[in-house]
Amino acid sequence: MDEIENYSEHIHEQSNEHAHHMLEEGKEKWVLYVALTTAVFAVLAAICGLLAGDHADESMLAQMRSSDQWAYYQAKGIKADVLASSNKLIVALGKTPAPQDTAKVKANKKEQAKIMEQAKEFQKESDGHVARHKILARGVTLFQVAIAIGAISIITKRKSLWIASMCFALIGVFFLLQGTVF
């Protein structure tokens, strides 16, 4: 899976420039706090994106291991079926099959059960990484929304939008924690 892009980087830079100009003119100091919080949100979005990408990669690797195990499972099944068929043919011809062939059929069937368990474990691991990826991707989205709303609050000079941006960022922090700790 591709790494999550941070589309809010340009917006963050513009809001910082706008905040810098307002501070030079001696206007509204709260704009500095908006710039600082959006910088923190950008860092959190980057961390969330990195973790989401890592889980996406791990999910793909686990999925490949699961697929490999299922291919191995099928190969063992084919080998066992070929041996069992040849044993049936030998019995049909009135002869006794080789004892090692009969034992090999049983061993292949026993190995298949172990291989199936490994394949299921790898699939479960992959599914877990996908779930964490989705949670962290939601966090990235919320941080990006927070950054955008913070920039809008500077442009429109509305503190209420800055507070709204912090609310979005808090929800993003929830997803970041849920994707890493829980």
C-alpha cells in the first residue's frame, strides 16, 4: 500500500506565513498559537502517516506469507492425492502398495493441517495490520482537517474555528493512540 500523503503541508506553510505577517504588524497574538498548534498537528499527522504506512507494509508481507502457506498446503494435498491414486491403482491391479507410500500419504495429510494453521495465523496477522492501518489513516485525515481549519481560522480571524481545529486534532490523537497503544 502506498504511504499516506500529507496534503496539508502547503496549507500549514501558508498559515505560518500569514501568522508571521500578522505578528510583525502587531496584530492578534492568538494567531501565533494557531501556527504553533498547526505545526504540532503536522508532526502528529506525519507520525500517524508513517505508522499507517508501516502497518500497510506489514499487512502485505503477512498476506504474502499466508498465500505462500496456502500454496504449500495445496502442493502437499496434490502430492498426497497422487500417491493415494497410485496406491489405489496398485491395489486394483491386485498388488500391495509400498508401505512407505501409504505412510507418506498420511504424513502429507498431517503436515497439511499444520500448514493450514500457519496460513490462518498469517492471515489473522495481516487482517490486524489492515485494521490498524485504517485507524491510523483516520487519524491522519483528522489532523489534516485540523490543520486546514486552523489555517482558515487565521485567514478569517475567527478563534472559534481554531477551537474547532483543536477538537478535530483531539479526535486524531484518539485514533493515533487507538492505532498504537490499544
